[in-house]
Amino acid sequence: MHKRKINRLLVANRGEIAIRIFRAATELGIRTIAIYSEQDNVSIHRFKADESYLVGAGKGPIEAYLDIDSIIEIAKRNDVDAIHPGYGFLAENAEFARRCEQEGIIFIGPSPELIEAFGDKVEARRMAINAGIPVIPGTPEPIETMQDALLFAKEHGYPIIIKGVSGGGGRGMRIVRSQDELQEALDRARSEARSSFGNAKVYLERYLEKPKHIEVQILGDSHGNIVHLYERDCSVQRRHQKVVEVAPSLALDDELREAICQAALKLMRQAGYSNAGTVEFLLTPDRQFYFIEVNPRIQVEHTITELITGIDIVQAQIRIAEGHALSDPEIGIPSQEAVQMSGYAIQCRVTTEDPENNFLPDAGRLLAWRSGGGFGVRLDGGNGYPGAIITPYYDSLLVKISTYATTFDQAARKMLRTLREFRIRGVKTNLPFLENVVTHPDFLSGQYDTSFIDTKPELFI
Ligand code: ADP
């Protein structure tokens, strides 16, 4: 594949991830282009880019960022070489990736074929099985009838988890603990999957009790070279959504770490994966790990991997999309051994969710915004400043705090200090809840799994 320099980059996204990508591009001498919806008229991300253009005029706040025709039109009118989709919105839309390709615009991500394959969780499981990596017992196809479900339950027992084939963001999953619950759960999961993902197909997996969520960051180039950037522990979840992430995981010894990272590499190498991606696993208390899915895009929690490896993943994505090999000086990863990790990093997602009101997202004008900071603290945000209006239209993320230190304990102390330095008035936030998480003895000793939040009422006080 020959190289093509990116001079003008459009980010088809908003908020903190748009700003994160603009920063990476600016450091590479690339001119940055924002798009913004009518509702985002005064959002900071548009002012952090060199140029910005209104997208999807007359459309809804979300629809504007999903308006493929308008985005392509803006890109073509403004000589854009490449589009970075961020996460969410069009990041896992194969049709969008394909349109970019057809229009001669570089899509910064894997091929449309791989986006499609990994977007179908049943297909992803099939790929994992073919690559010889362990998967959770599950149905090999989407299930059609109650009979299929009963058959699976008979063979594997309860509990079972029902998942949408096109699911994401922790939505549309249902845990079934006995046969009496099965029919209703199935109906609900189907209708939820249809309304959330436009695809009512569901499949079944054995539900694992008290696993840890461990995921491996991968970088592959378009020449067949691929490396891992070690793992993140994302077990602190609420309703299957990540809240606090840690890298590296306290739960892995060198041998288990190597086994999981090698399994991730095996799958992605076999898939011919290029660009950044994440392979997600569940790890059971008896130290067995199982594949769950691949996220073929940059993830919210990529920051903590950057902190422990020193590798700018977004810049690597851009260089890979230009056709560079991992070993080129522009990326500088000639071998797996060149990826070294040191220290510990923790990320907290500060949101406008109100812990006292069932984590309902709050909206309104920020009356006060004083930010934490200092040595070992990285902030990825953009929406927060005194007077900013937080609209109810988009996800509730205000700022991501990532701390880094030589030991996990120090990283946790930095996090607590930073959380306490923040003053946000005018909207409710989850700051007090996050403080409770990062001071909890089970968190500090690494003794937590995906049930941590749900089983600790003391976190909500
Ligand atoms: P999504 O794509 O919606 O994020 P995932 O398949 O990645 O869904 O799963 C999200 C979370 O749901 C996992 O981190 C885990 O906490 C839980 N989960 C998913 N599958 C299982 C399972 N088979 N057993 C136990 N927990 C599961």
C-alpha cells in the first residue's frame, strides 16, 4: 500500500473525543476541521479546530452527526483528506467507512468489512472460535424461537445472558436466572434491541458470575504488522457500562497477562486487522478468560494505555491510515518488545449523572467550574467552563480524569486529590460517587469484579 499524507483532517464527532483528535493532529502539523450541529453552536469542540462547519441543518442533535451525506459533502467541499470518526456516532458504521473510501477520503479505522464483521457479535464469536481463542459457551447463531433458547438452557444451565447481535454500550442485555423468566426476557431483549440498534436479533451466552472485564489494546498497520499495548481493567461498571478504568490490571500475573495479550493478537492477526482496536475478555475467579467482543475503534479509556506506554494511540491511528508501517519512525514501534509499560494509570469518567437520583443525567448552566490538575493528572474534556450550557441531547460525559504514578496506590491518591479539587456547580455530577469508588478498600486492593458497584450500597452515600 502506498503512502498518502494527510494534510486536512475532519473529525466526525463532538465533545472531548473531537478535541482529543484535534490535539493529536495539530501536533502532527495537520489542519483540523470540526463539524457541529445547530445545538452545538457554542460547544467548545468547534473552536478547538482550525475550521468548523455546521452539519445537518434542520436535523435533530444526534441525527446531525449521523448525516453521512452532509458530512461527506462538507469533507469534499473543504478538500478533506481523511475523516476520524471518534467513538459512538458513525465510528462503527461500515456504510460510512465505505462511502469515505468511494469518495477518495481516508477513513481512520479498520476496513468496512471488518467493521461489519465485528459489529455482528455472533460473527465476532465465530472469528474468535476460528482463531482458537476461548469464547463463553453461547449459541452459534441468533436464536429464532423459544425452543432454541430452551435447548441452550438445557445444555448449559442457568444463568443465561441474552444479548443483541448488534448490541453496544451495555444496552439491551438481559440476565435470565430460571426458565420462568425466559420468555418475557426474550421478548423484551428483542424489542429493546430493535429500538436501540435497529436489529431485533439476539443470541445467548452463559452468564458468568463475578468476572473481571479485561481488554487488550491492539495496533495493526496495513502491512500485516500488529502489536498489543497491554491491558485495561474495566470491571468497575454500572449497568454494564464502564465508570472507572485501570491499566495495567492488578489481577494479572505476567503469565496470565501474556496469555490474554497473545490471544488478542491471534484473533486480530488472523482477521488482518489494521488501525487501533480493542479485544474484550471476561476473566473468571478461577483465572479462565473468555472472549466477548472486539471494538474496532478508539475507546473512551484509551488514555490510560497511553499513560503507561507513552504511545499516542490517536497519532498512531493517523499514521497507520497514511500507510505507515508500525516500524516507521513516524510511529516508532519496530517490534512488540518496543512496547514497554511502566507505572499505573486510572481513569474516572466525570458525568452529569446524579448518584442520588438513579444516575439521571442533569442539564443546565454551569455556575462554577474549577478544575483539578497538577503532576500526573491528564484531563480530556472541553464542555466544562464557567457559564457553559450542558444540553440534555448528548452523552453526559463532562471530563475524563486520568492519573498516572509509579504505583497503583499513588495513582489512586492522585485521583482522589483531583476529584476533590474539582468544583462544579449548576449541574449535579457523579464526583462524590467517584470519590467513594477510588477510596473503597476493595478497589484499592484490586479485589473487584463487574458486580462491584451493584453490591456496594456504601458507594452511593
Ligand atoms: P457491549 O457491547 O454492550 O458493551 P459487551 O459484550 O462488551 O457489551 O459486555 C459489556 C459488559 O456486560 C461486560 O463487561 C460484562 O460486565 C457484562 N457481560 C457481557 N457478557 C457477559 C457474560 N456472558 N457473563 C457475564 N457478564 C457479561
